[in-house]
Amino acid sequence: MSEVKRSTLDQALDAIRDARMAWSARLELVEEGVVTTVLNGIAKLGGLPGVGYEELVRFQDNLYGIAFNVDPDEVGVLLLGDYSKLRTGDRVWRTGRVMDIPVGEALIGRVIDPLGTPLDDLGPLNFQERWPIERPAPAIMERAPVSVPLQTGIKVIDAIVPVGRGQRELILGDRQTGKTSIAISAILNQVDKGVLCIYCAIGQKGSSVAKVVAELRSRGAMENSIVVVTEGNDPSGLQYITPYAATSIAESFMARGRDVLIVYDDLTNHARAYRELSLLLKRPPGREAFPGDIFFIHSRLLERATHLEDSKGGGSLTALPIVETEAQNISAYIPTNLISITDGQIYLSPALFELGILPAVDIGKSVSRVGGKAQFAAYREATGSLKLAYSQFEELESFARFGTRLDEAGRATIEHGQRIREWFKQEEFAVFSMSEQITMLLALTEGYFSAVPLDRVREAMESVRKAASALPAGALERIASNEKLQVEERETLLSKAREALEPFRSEP
């Protein structure tokens, strides 16, 4: 062997000897338990005497769970993954931490699960920070009034039940009435508004989520959105933590002064998953077999949505929770709980849906307890007595069905109401800017559509919409500045509408 090779070998042996001499064993106490029972989505453990409530525990094969029942003799755990290989007698260890989720700019444009695992083909997440999924809601003194509108782009909502940034507006209705479409339209309308959007799918079909993601990508909205997903075949524990994980992601941006919109689709599945887990853990059932704290799990979630004061960054978190009703029963347990927690509700009627009045928003049962104060002055002025006129029309229309003879004023009210109803109609995922809505509203309230045949009103409104897109920059700035329209600016809008409607008026 050459001298050079012998020297290199000696150096390697010396390094190994030095490392061996420097190493010393460190003894640590590790709290270890054993699995005693495995059920559908939960496990019961023996041991772990020091485990805390909601502490994360680790099983073999990197399966995690949350300690949910901490009893003197056993610990009930929610399983957060594929538990098919988990067996009685397997070992489990404490982690000393609670469940957390990656947060930050790296998540924008991504589709993830509530554990932070990417579900798209864009590679691993390059995050710098993790936040716990359960966080206390901001204190009252840290909150500011809701004063800025969150434009959804849906005419009937922006005009009648407006939503403000920092508000919690419930969307409820029977199956297949367009609840998700309204929420997705609101996300699509934020593309150029500087509002970050989070779509939280809880127990949804994979095909439905894929369709939503494809729609967001095709409209360019994924560049400003995050999608957090659990499918219907995922463990109930994952479905339970999904909205809390999505809210922590949203709060991380709100803390930086961003405006965030989060959609929970839907909290009915969330409540059912929690009921299943509670019954398996033998917690006492209450009304409709839901546990007694079912109200608390939703209130502590939705209370995290707010508008922060300037000293806390001035960010906002607007929540649009969705809940499903059965047979139009809005007085059921979960819907009434959520109605009492939120700041208003948008109710979608199956009857209107079947009549083709889309979106099927029932104005009589929908309300916004905050948004009216957040409407811009120009928009509030344009809406005027719109809701009152429409309510009068619906009442007269019901009388007219019985053959009631109406005077001239009654017939004029019905004709005006029919045109309001046509204005409310809107294609799926078609969003309208504020200037377009205001121009059309002014023309509507001034009676410009009265001379247009009813079967051509939709076409005439589209003509007014195109005219509104060419408004002068000064008028657009005034609309977005929360100032009332000047007389000349109002006249400019009305003149644009008159010009657009001229071809339709000339026909009999």
C-alpha cells in the first residue's frame, strides 16, 4: 500500500476514534402507550398518563392523532390518516405539541389537505412557519367596525343582502340550489380586488372539488386562492379539523394586514363528522344525536372572522359558511345554531330554483345585519327603495294569481317588479362590477326599462352593462371612493343607459 493511501486511512481511523470518544449516551424519558381499541376513525389508548387535551400523538408508520377524550383509565384519539394498518397492541408516543398547519405565501395557488400535504402536482410546500389550528378569537378591543364592502359580483346579494369585509354571512338552502355557485362567484369576483380567498371543502366528493379547482384555474382565480380539501371517504377526524386548519391559514394573512375571504363548504358535513366521532367516543348525545357542544365547535370557529383595528394591522377575515337544509326546514338544529352565530343569512329557495330564477335567493328570508352599513354611498343611493318595491310586487303578484282586478298603479307596480326580477337573474359564475351594477340600478329605479318589452329586458340590460364598461375614469373613482355621486356624474350614467336602451324602446 502506498504511503499516501496509508496516511488517508490513518486520518479516517483517527476521525472515527475521536467521534467515538466524544459521543455520550443521553437518556430521555419517553412516554409510551399502547393501542387498546381501533374503531371507525378513532382509537383508544392505554398508558400516556401525562397526555394533554388536544395533544398530538404519534403512532407507528407516521400516523398521527389528536387526544380528544382524556379519561383516568384510557385516552380517546381522533385518527388523522389511513388507519387500516393500525392494530391493537401497537405502540404510541406523545409529541408534546398540538396540531398545526403550514402557513405563508408558499400556500397561495396550492391545493392541500388539513395536514399540509400537497394534493396537486406542484411539488412540496416551501413554508417557513406553522400555526396551531386552534387559536383564540381576537378580543373585542382588537376589532374594528365592518365598514368596507366585499363585492360578490352577484347583483341580488350586493343590492339587497350586501356583505362587508369582516362579516360572517351564512349561505343555506336545500341540496342542488346553487349554494356553492354563489360562494365560488364571490371568489371569482375578488381576482382584481386584492382579497385573498380560501376555499375549504369539508367531506366533498372528489369530482366536485376538482370541478371547483378547474373553474378557479380557468378564470385566473387560483393565483389568489388556497384550497383546503377533505373528501367524503377521508377519516372523520380529518374532516373535523379541516375548517380550523383553513382558518389558521387565513388568520396568518389577516395578521399581516391582508383582506381574506374564506368559504366553508359545508358545515353540515362538519357537524355530522363531529357527531360520528362523539358517538364513537361515547359522549352523551343530545338533540338529533348531536353532542351538547355542537354549538361551541361552530361558534369558536366563526368568531375568528373579524375586521382588525389599525393597530393590529387592519386586516379582515370574511366568512361565508354554507349549510344544507332538508325540505326547506331552516329551523332545524344546525341551521338555527349557525343563523344565531352569523351576521345574516342568504337563503336559496328550491321553488325559485325550479322556476328558473337564478340565483334562487329568497329575499324575504335573507338578511344582512352588517353589510348595509358597509355599502358605498353611491351604491346605497342607487339601491334606494329597491327591496320595498320588490316586496310590494311579490305581494301584489300573489293577489293577481287569484284573478284580482288591479288599478293602474297596481299594474305599474307589477310591471316594475317583473323588471327587477329580470335584473336579479344572473348566469352561473358571471360577475358584475360595481359600476355596471350601479348604472343598471339607476336606469331600473328611474323606470327606463318600463318601455322595454319584458322578453327583451335581459338583452337590454346587457346593452346597458356594455355601456357602463366605458364610463369615464372620474365616475369610476367616485363610485369606489365611498362618496355620493355628483349630479353631473349621475346624469352621465343615466345618459349612457338611455343611449343603450334607445334601440329597445323604439320597438312596440
